[in-house]
Amino acid sequence: MTYLIFAECILLIHFIFIIFAALGAILVLIRNKIAWLHVPTVIWATLIEFTGWICPLTPLENWLRFQGGESGYSSGFIEYYIHPLLYPEMLTRNGQLLLGILLLGFNVIIYLRVFSRRGEDRVQ
């Protein structure tokens, strides 16, 4: 039972990580210092998407589930939990690359706004 509780905690951490990677730049607009945590998060998440690697949290969650008597899942976190919510078919490599591009593009746009705002603050 304890293993399953830890597996659920890892699942929650994994989900929060993805949300932070995708939308954390909005927090940077409010508090610039969050960028020091957010930029590495986006780099890691984008790297995972572009390379097709599996995040280390996925095997950890699977191991905890196996230890708790459940079966894990063979695909990555996004394919197993997020993808069924967003897409009716299996995530293809092109789809994964598109997610990476969207993640990177959204964050670049927000960070350009943050940097332009910093420049405006210096001029005044």
C-alpha cells in the first residue's frame, strides 16, 4: 500500500512538472526570479519531447506500482495519462515533436515579453 501511495505522489509531481513547464512562464511575468527554476524545466521538458526519451519519473512510478502489486505502463507519462485526454489516437513521433515546438514557442513568446518589459523598466 505504501508503494502505491508513493507512486501516486510521483504521478502528481510529474503532472505538476508538466504544467509548470508548459505554463510557468506566466508566473515569470509576475515574478522574474521564478525564471531560474522555470528555464531548466522547459529545457528538460523540450529535450524529452525532441529526443523521445522517457522522463526518469516514469520508470520510478512504474517500479513503485510493481512493488505495490500493480502493473506499470510501457509508454511514457504523456502517452499514458495526458495523451488520452488530448488526442483520440496514439501519439506519433511527429505529434511529440509538435508538442515540443509548441512548448518551446509559447515559452519563448512569454520570455520575450519579460525581457522587453525589463528593458522598459530600465529606460524609465
